[in-house]
Amino acid sequence: MPVPDALADRVSEALGALYRHPNQTLLAWYRYAIYAALAEDHCQSGNAARAWVDVLSAQHVLFCWQPYARRGWPATWVQPAELLGLAERSLQGLVDPAVVERQLTRAAALADLVGERVTSAQYPAWCVFEAALRALQSAWSAQAHHATLAAPNSGAAGASGLDDASWYAAIAMAGSRAPAYGDPRTASPNRAVAAADAAAQLRWTFFWEWWLREAIPRASLIARSSAVL
């Protein structure tokens, strides 16, 4: 099933902007233009299409969580993979929205209590959890919206903010916060650090290329197929 023209145009614009940006980052403006195109194309399933983008993005970086988990994250605590599994089942209509909301509330509370600070060396790995949490928020919002159950003060409100799941996934993939934010003040004369930053920058760019070329078309296709069913 081909990508709709309007969505293809937004993806093409975003790819051009990615390559033109001095730090080859995909600014929020272009991501949200794509989200808007998804919503416009899919009408009733637009929220689901956006949620699938979030789920696919978080799934793409799940492997980045393993080093963090081995550092002491208890196996009895909720894992990013569990949040994403719940998000998928929610989008498939297999889970009661109330069940999703309870798990969403618990996961958000856990993130607030024990999540890594932005300044932590472990923050990029922690971003896998943040991405999975926002993917679940998006899935809950899509399901609740479809069932006309959305509550204005729910945790799902964060799903529409500028800290989208894909942004956290990109930081996790890069393994470094500095390239993600493109802050020249973080530049270091140390050659070893500069080499590490260059590698992180490359991973950052590769993630956004994958996101535009593969994740967006796939999410659109899944949403369209689900709508037909």
C-alpha cells in the first residue's frame, strides 16, 4: 500500500531538513508536520498511526536498555518491553483502557521516583524507558479517543508534547545527549571525546533516516490495515 502523497511530501521535506541541519537533527517542527499528515490521512485512525510510530521507535532501541538493566534495574519492576507489549495490545483493542491507564500511572510514578537525571551518564539508556512510556501514553490516548473515554487531565496528555517517544529513542540510539541537542558548548578539544561524539552523531543521523524511511511508512500501513479490519 503506497504512502499518501501528503505524507510522502512531509517525509521528503524532513529528509532534506535533516541533511541540511548542521548537526543533522530532525527538529520537532518536521516531526509534528508528519504527525499532522498522519492524522489528516487516517482520520479516525490518525491517533493510532501516531501511536504506532511511537511503538516502532521505542522497539527499535530496546537493545539499548540491556546495559542499564544489568546495572541493577530489578526484574520485578516494569520493563520497557512490557510497556510496549501492552501498547501493542491496546492498539489492537485487546486490553481494557482502564487496565492500560493503571499501568501507565504506575510506570510514570516509577519514572518520576527513580528515573535518571539529564546530567547522568546513564541518561541515554534510561531514555528507552521514557520512549516506551510515551508510546504507551500514545496508545492509551488513541484507544481512549476511539472509545470516547479520554479524560482531559490524564497522563496521556504528555503524548502530544514536544518530548515525543521518537526523540527519546534517538537519544538512546546515539548513546549521548550532546549530539542530540546539537549544543556547540559541549564540544571538547579532547580527541577521544570528539571521536565518541562523532560516532554518536552518526548513530543519531542513522536513527532519523530509519525513522523517516521505514518507521513512518510502516506505521501508516499498520494503521490503514487495522482500519480496514
